[in-house]
Amino acid sequence: RFMEKLIDFRKRHNILCRDNFLNSKDIRWHGSKPFEPEWDSGYNFLAFTLVDHQKSDDLYVAFNAGHHHYGLTLPNRQDGRSWYRIVDTNLASPKDFATGDGNYQMSGNYQMAPYSCLVMKALPSMEAETLKRVKSFRTTFMPSATAASSSGAFGTGLG
């Protein structure tokens, strides 16, 4: 299930299907604080933002390859978008990969578990409101569709 969702996510995001190398305009490096990579740290943590120049659907990706919990601060968005959690490999299935039927908006600080990966996507706040309305509509008028959406039958762009 997880790998199937990951492959589908990659196929739907051109930023992950590149045919040329990244340059300094395509990637922003981070440490525990935004835009402050900790290259000389002895701890095994890496974070970056892949910049989507076409749709502004930037992706924030972080890896905690160490054996301690690691706190990080997400970069602030100044473009009317917010970060939404797509993947947190520390969470139990099916919460490890967002299905689009929940509100996974994140801001500020995030605590990463040891040996975990985090993927966030920048989405317009309006799109988040639309997702809430869709969930409410499904629950009210299409109760059987709510169960189907958790299996990935309805695409919302979140997973």
C-alpha cells in the first residue's frame, strides 16, 4: 500500500520526474531551522524544499536518520499556501500516507521520530478549505464514498 501510494505521488508531481539536474533555484536546504543547513553537525538529519516553478506545489522533505527525536521548524509560507503533511513514516498505517480526507495542515515546529522521513506539500489555503467541504459533503451525502476515499478511490491531490 505505502509503495503504491508513493509511486502514484511521484507520477503526479512533475517536480519529482525531472530530466535535468537540480540547481540552486530548485532546492532550498534546511537544518532544524529553515534555510540554515547544519552541514557540520554530527547528527544524521537532512531537510530540503524542492521548489515547483510551474505550480508552486513545493515539497518539504526531511530525513531523521539518527536515533533521537529531532525537532524542526517548518519554513514560513509567504504566498498564501500552507504546509500539509503527506508522509510521516513514523505514523502507523494508514496514517503514514495522507489520503486527502483529513486536515493535515502543519506549521511551526514538528517533532520527527528516529529513523523517519517526512514529506510536506505546499497547498493554497483555499484548496484546504475545499478539501474540508468535500469531506463534509461525502460524509453527509455519500456515506459509502467516505469509506472508499480512505482506500484511495477518490483523488484529491494529497495522496
